[in-house]
Amino acid sequence: MIDVVRVPLGDRAYDVRIGRGLLARAGGEIAPLLTQPRVAVIADETVAGLHLDALRSGLASRGISMVSLNLPAGEGTKSWEHFSHSVEWLLDQKIERGDVVIAFGGGVIGDLVGFAAAVLRRGVRFVQIPTSLLAQVDSSVGGKTGINSKHGKNLIGAFHQPSLVLADIDILGTLTARDFLSGYGEVVKYGLLGDADFFEWLESNGPALAAGDLVLRQEAVRRSVQMKADIVGRDETEQGERALLNLGHTFCHALENATGYCDRLLHGEGVAIGCALAFETSARLGLCSQEAPSRVRAHLKAMGMKTDISDIPGNLPDADTLMGLMLQDKKMLGGKLHFVMVHGIGDAFVTSDVDPDVVKSVLSDALS
């Protein structure tokens, strides 16, 4: 069975199709978007080695030819160097404004290729085929594209919505356990920010989901995507409600910067730690009960995930330095840092009224 979630954006609305076997059916899914039977695919090298032939076959079944460019895997690919290389390659392939570019990989490839599509000939259409859990539930949906800067993560980019998202649940079976759990950090986030019933469902079903239950995996992806689609439909460019999706991310982005955007800390691991820190900060501010952060950490630990800064290997900067990195965050407005805080599980809100001394104390204690 294929689940379909519609992202309601008027004449730019699109479907997120979720289910098994979508790679083999890619040609039929994408053909209605094409003006000529060809596509350009940009993938990371790991995904290409595992799945590019299957995608080629799926497209060829409907007479669609493809050219492909493989980029290195990892967060370091979200750079000016690889962005420029991708755009020039697409121009070399004579991709026209009526053509379709496919982003085939995890969040790094989706963000970079989406940004390339946004600027190429002032905007060409693209399709997301996310191959990680993190990308399926979060980064492939909503139109945020971009690359990193030496000043911070995702500071260069554009809003550019895909024309279609194909989330093939079968592909998740090729992820390492660590990569899968990294994506699970974003899944948990959805329950924590706005759906206590979903978080409770995850507490009951998370272990079986991680162990490989395909029905549970599809349901977790569907519920996560539905929540994001609903929010994006109401607030596409993050003027209000969409900022709730950044729960945990202010802490996460500072930690990613501090660790050099390498595999010491995967993005979803940083999100999980960031969510735990956001709940701890909220509790210290008297916004939620002391039990709430304990419950969050208990579930993350039950899933075998990182829950604290101390779980990150290697040395980290002190609390003052981490606070400085937070000040480069995109959520700075009027010189004040906006945080996503919580009144409890499933009840998040955005505020700039957070005492920085409390945040610093949370970080100091976490580093000790």
C-alpha cells in the first residue's frame, strides 16, 4: 500500500508518496512531470553504489533516460565547491527549465541539489527521492534547500519546493543502525513538538520499528510527514508556526559546528540531544515539569541513542563558546535568539524570552 500525503501549497502543491517498491516504479511516478523522457540525477557515492542501478531500471521501464553525477557522502559535501560543481554539471548536461532534476540521497544531497535546482536557469523542477529516514521524514519535505558556511549550518540557501517526493520504505533496510537511529531523532521530534499521542506510540513501537518492522516504519514516516506537511502548508517560509520544527536544532547546530560537521555527531543525533537540552532548559525555567526531560531521555536511551553532550566522542568547547556558536543561528531576530521551548511533551512554542544564563548553566552542566 502506498500512503500519499499532500503538501498544500496552492499551485505549487505536491505529493509525498510513501511505501514499498517506489524505486522500481520511479518511471511511472515521474513520467507525468516530464516534457521529454530524460532526467538528471545527483546522488552521493554510497547511495549510488547501492541503488543507482535500481533507479535507472525503474526509470527505463517507462522509457526515461538518465545522466548521473555522484558526490562524496557526508556533511562536508554541502559546500560552495560541490554546489558549484553540481550547477556546472547540470549546465553541461544542457538541463532546460522544463526538465527535472532528481536528488537521490539523504538530507545532504537533498539540500544541495534542491538549492542547485533553485538557482539553475532561475529555477528548474526537482524530485526528491530520499534514501535515509531523516530525509524521508524531514529534509525532503517543505522546500528548505541550502549549503553550509564557515559561519554555520544552512546559512546559504533558498526555499524551493520539490514537484514530488518518493519515500521508498524498502531503502531504509540498507541503512546502518546508527544512520537509522539518527533519522529517528527527527521522528521523535514530531511527537515532542506537537503530538503527545505520537510520542506515546513511539514509546510502545520504537524498538520494533528500529528492528525492521516495515509496517511500523511506514506509519512512522507517514505520521511525521503529515505533521510537517500540515505545518508547511500554513507557514511555508517560517514566519511563525514552522519554527516549531526547529525543536532541538539551536543546540544541535551549535554542536555540529563545534564538531566540524563530521561523523562524530550525525544531524539526527544532534537533534535528539538538542531536544533533551530544550526540555531540560524548559524545566529549569519552570515551563514544564521535571519529569518531562527525564521521560524524553528515558525513551532515547531505550532506543540506544545519544541523549547528552557527554555522549559525543572527543573534546568539545566550553559553554561560552557554544553560546557564541548559537548566536550565528538563522533564528536570530533583532539580535535575540529565538528558542523552541516546551510546556510538556507535545506542547512546544517559540520564544525569545529565554534567560541566556539558564541556557549557559544547562550547557555547563552537560559538559561537566
